Amino acid sequence: MAGKKKSFVLRIDQKTFEALEKWASDEFRSTNGHLEWIIHQALKKTGRYPRNQTPKI
């Protein structure tokens, strides 16, 4: 993702986090990087990014 990144706290239950860690590992990504990818895909799929401002991951 190009540009500055914003940090924030995410509260998530342990079982969900463990499943996310496993999924990230299966995709050879960090947990944080995988969360960014999931969010990017969801925003892209729902048309929430302007077409000319879609960040590259």
C-alpha cells in the first residue's frame, strides 16, 4: 500500500485471531499484511475506493 500508514487498535477475540494468523501464514503474509489485504479486497469489491485512487498492495 503506497503512502503513509495509519496505526490503530483492533480488538478481536482469541479464536478469530488464531484463525487469521493461520490464514495469513498459509498465504505467506504477516497477520497485519493479511488484514490490509482483506480490507483492500473488501473495499475494492464494494466499490468504496475511487477508481483512480485504489492503493496497490
